[in-house]
Amino acid sequence: MDTLASVPNSQSSFACLDFINSRWRDHRDGIGVYDRLPNPQWQNWFLERWRLRPEPGTGPLPLHDLVGARSALRALLESWASGQQPPAGEVAALDRILARSHVQRRLEASAGHLNLRDEPARRDWTWVLGELVASAAALAGAGPSARLKVCGNDLCSWLFWDESHNLSRRWCDAATCGNLVKVRNHRRRRRAQA
Ligand SMILES: [Zn+2]
């Protein structure tokens, strides 16, 4: 049963990571694949957490576009993390998403202070998709790329941003994947000794 509570650490520093992690492999067998994107409970959680809820009347959730954006974002960020050239097709697809999302610039002024900010022309799904792409760019800007990691459990696909001082974090969650790998390694050593 997939409940939001069943996977720990389902919060990260960047919206794009929570978005990408909406699809993940079972960390125990590496075979089962779960996808929360179609799950209204997950959608609510995600849109609230990142303040990305579209205005009412702006159309249904574009599942197909979101699924496409999610796999393009994963490919982009994994190549960035490993220092490889980002795949051109995915970059072009994400660029098209940004080009469709319209933002307008606004000016705020107070004594001695001028502030220019971007705001969405319309809070619809085009805006949501654009914000997800922008979040990946913000992540890359926050670098270094060594902070972006896939969980150290080979069977787990969870992406996370390692905010530890010495980049020592290995697991999406030490209590689940960390323990699982420790137990697995222990059993392997015992079998090897037997
Ligand atoms: Zn993991």
C-alpha cells in the first residue's frame, strides 16, 4: 500500500526533486515501481508544499506533460550531477516548457530600495511546469554538483540534495535504505565466511 507516510524523507530542498521522486523503485527489491503523480493525495501535498497550486478553472492536471517533464528533468539532473553533457533532446523539451510559461516583471519601491520581481502572468499548469524547470536550474545554480546524489542503495532510485557539511550523506534515509544495505552486507559477509 503506497501511502505518503510509507516513504520517509519525501521532502527536499527543491521542488524538482520532490517532483522527480514521485516515481521510484522499491528500495527492497528494486523491481516494483511506484508512481504517485496520478495520486490526488500526493498532488495535494506537492502543490501545497511548494505553493504551486494552479488557480481554479485553469484546466485539468496535464498528466502526460508532467510525466514527460519528470523524465526529462531526471535525465538533465543526473547528467549534471555526473558532469556529463546534458541530453540535447531533454534540454530542448524543458526549454520549450519555459518558453510557454509567461512571467511578467513587477517593480516595487520603497525609500532607498527598488525591487524587481517576476510573477506569473497566469497561475495555470503551464506556470507549474515552468516553475519545475526553473527549480532544476536553481538547483544547478546552488551547486556544487556533488551535492546531488542518488541513494547509495543500488536498488533505490531516490534523488536527494546532500546538505551535509562534508558531503557525507549516502542514503535517501538512513533508517530505511542505510539499514537495509547494512543488513544485506552483513548477510553477504556471513555467507562468504560459511
Ligand atoms: Zn534509498
